[in-house]
Amino acid sequence: MCITELIQEAQKIRKRMKVVIQSVNFNMDKDLKMFIEEKLETLEKFYDKIIGADVFLKVQKTSDKENKSIEIRLKVPGDDIVVKKIAKTFEEGTLQNVDALKRSVKKLKEKQRNHK
């Protein structure tokens, strides 16, 4: 194997971001956990310096149908990026948060590129 091939292999093996998910007042199922992890991993396409993510899921005690609180703290060098949404489902809230994070990491990447 030449050096170029070794570098390419190492990049493929690159450690994925560490995702920690905490559910408050309910037991999260495996499908929801996998859904959240998969959606967060898509952010690495836009910014490769993501260290990890902390996700907090909570069912709010209210009669409102939108009672699922999803907060995501994306760990990046420098400041963390925090987004929080309330939605009808955890999946819907996760998608909204990931979209917001996608915009944020693109801005961060552009900002870093302009400062070089």
C-alpha cells in the first residue's frame, strides 16, 4: 500500500462523533436513538471538526400536542452550538434542529475560511 492509500483508509476509519442522548421522563426506544444518531452524523458532511453532540429529549407536561422538547448541543472547537425545538414528535423536532445546525455549521465553516 502506498502512502496515499494509507491516508485514504485512515480517513475512512476516522472516528465518528460521539453522540450522548438523554431522555427525561420516558424510556427512549432503539429506533429513535438510531434516527437521531443518523441525522446528526449527516452534519459531518458540512463540517468535519465536530467533536460530538449532547441531545436532551423531554416530554413536557402540558395539554398542548406540541409537547416534545428536543435540545441539541453540538460540540465544535471554540463555542458549542445549541438549538432547541418543541414539536409534536421527537423525530420532527430532531429534523428541525438538524436543519438549524446545518445552517450554523455552514456559517461557522465560511467564517473560519474567511479568517484564514
